[in-house]
Amino acid sequence: MRFDNASIPLPLLWSSPFIRWQGATADLSALDLAAQVTRDALAAGDYDPAEAGQLVLGTTIPQPNTFYAPPWLAARLGMTGIGGPAIAQACATAVACLAQAGAASQLGSGETQLVVTTDRTSNGPLLVYPRSASMGGAPLATNWVLDSFAADPWTAESMLYTAECTAADGGFTREQCDELTLLRFSQYQNALQEDRALQKRYMRPIVIESRKSKTVLEADEGVSDYSAAGLAKLSPSKPGGAITPGTQTHPADGTAGAIVTSDENARRMAKGQPVVRLLSTAFARAEKGRMPKAPALAAQKALHEAGMKVSELKSVTTHNPFAVNDLWLHRETGFALDRMNTMGCSLIYGHPQAPTGMRAIAELAHALALQGGGVGLFTGCAAGDMGAAVVVEVR
């Protein structure tokens, strides 16, 4: 999908820190988290809630009151006259939300869209499905998070399986995966310099309040301390495989969002700061059991929609739950590995599914702004051998 008049004011593109699952946010509803962080982000960006014409919510893991989530969240933000759709496409959810918001804004003559993405992988719900025909009426129980991680119902294989298959297809070694992970960790550490000055441009704290205490989470929680020696000691997750626990990501909790509106409105709301123009979005599906290949397919499709070439890109960010994802993207596009994910990536700081892509897009926009503007690409994989991509231009 190509866009001609859909933009994000850079000050109104944000993310919370990501908190490793079963950590400090394990008992905090993803909707409560979204309400608090979104409210603070809009206030920090000096945004008038009355301007929003619709709320687009991205969330993939049910929480209490999910049935009412978009209008309930809007009301909690002071936007009592609007609602909107709830969208779920695993880790492609953020791109799907931006595609919806961009199209709605253009069709609505620049009507402003509030996009909120939020998920809590911690303490995922246990769903019980009644089965009157089973022995004694015994129900079917599903753990929403753990069973989804375990296997794709179509392939009957795990996501780890897709990574190993892609590594084999590309001839990628365990050593290459280790080296790529160390590069990504180094890039993430660079973004923490000067008291996290880069992250503080787009990151809004999580505030957890109770009757007796108040906890403020300003930075990512649960990031591993990677080293060459430490990675070398790990056994492959599959005997003889290329992937180890150190070269794959971890689940997390978090929220992220953006205001999508017309170019004119975005310039006004940015108040002299850069504007992020949406150029295109695209989705693609790789061959069966090859999920890490999908981001390259989606990237090529999004670039074609935007009328751009890889050589015109200044920066790339990815959702890369496995190191092999970026190795395959580099192989297919030729984009240099050390120019991807210069401020970090989900391989290192984890992924809460719906907000993962939105945080990476925020990091992409700020990386481009630091370079004086230009065109950039986000691409990432999602369950079901899917990939999603968005091309942006920062002015």
C-alpha cells in the first residue's frame, strides 16, 4: 500500500521500555500499561486529545476487558467521542495498524489517527473451550502464549525450526549467528551512552502505582550481558544447529504508539521538529517453515510500492527474533549488517509482539533524523511465515 499524505510528527512517536516477561510488569494489564504510557506520551508531545478522530489499537494477547478495549482505552485518555478497530497480526501488528491508520487518514481528508500497540506476554491467559461431546464434558484448554510459541498449527513446527531451516538454506553457521548477536548488542550499548540520551528521545517511562508504593521503570529490564566467551559456551537449541539461546530473543511486556495524520497537520504538531512520512507498507509470506525469510520479501515489496531502491535507504531496522533473520536480509538485499539496527533491536531487548515493530520504527525515525533525514525501512517477521515492512521518509 502506497501513501501520498500520511505522516507522523516525530515528537508523537513513542515507546515504553520493554520488560522481560515475568518481570516487573508481569501483573500489570497491557491495557492499563497502554493507558498510562500513552497519556504521558501525548502530554509530552503537547497533543490535544480532541484532535483524534479514531483510535487504532494493536494487541495480540487477551487481557481483562479486551472485548471493549479500543473505546475503553480512548475514554481513559479523555477521548470519549471516539473508538476504533482492534488489530492483531502477531509481530506484524504495528505495521498493520499503521497501514490502517494511514489509509483512514487519507480517506478521511487528513483525520488524525491515534495508534496504540500494547501486549503483555507475562502471565498469558489460559483459555478453556467447552466440549460437550468429550468424555465427561472435559474441556479443551489452551495457554495463549506458551502454546502459540510451541508450534505453528499448519506446519506443526516451532519458530526455532524455521530459523534452523533458514540457516541451513543460507549456509549460515553458528559462529556467524554469534558474531551478529555481538554486533547487535554493541549497537544497543551505544544507544545507552550519555545516560541513554538517544533512547530518551522516544521512550516514555512505565509507572506502576499501588496504595503503598510507586515504581518508575525508565529503561529496558532483563537485557542479557552478551560476550563472545559467554555465547561460545551455550549449546545449540537443536543438536548440531546454528541457533543457541543467546542468538534468539526473549518475550517481553511493553507498549508503543504514534499519531498519524496529514502532512500539513504533522508539520504543525511537530512544532519545528522532523516529520516522518509514511511512504508504503507491505506484507509477504515465505515458503512453509521459513519465517526468517519473510522480512526480505516484505521489504522488497514495500520498496517497490514506494518506488524506491535499497541503494536509496539510509537506515534499516528489523524485528529479528533470531540472528539468522538479519543474515538472510543482508543476503537478499545487500544492505550492510552494521548499518541495520544502529540503536538496538528486538534480538537484544526482547519483543512484546504488537509494540515490537512500533518501537523499531521509532528508532528508525530517530536514526534518520540524526543523519539529517532521508529514507528508511523497517521490516520484520511474524507467526505463520509472514513478514511486514514499512518505508518512511524523515524530513
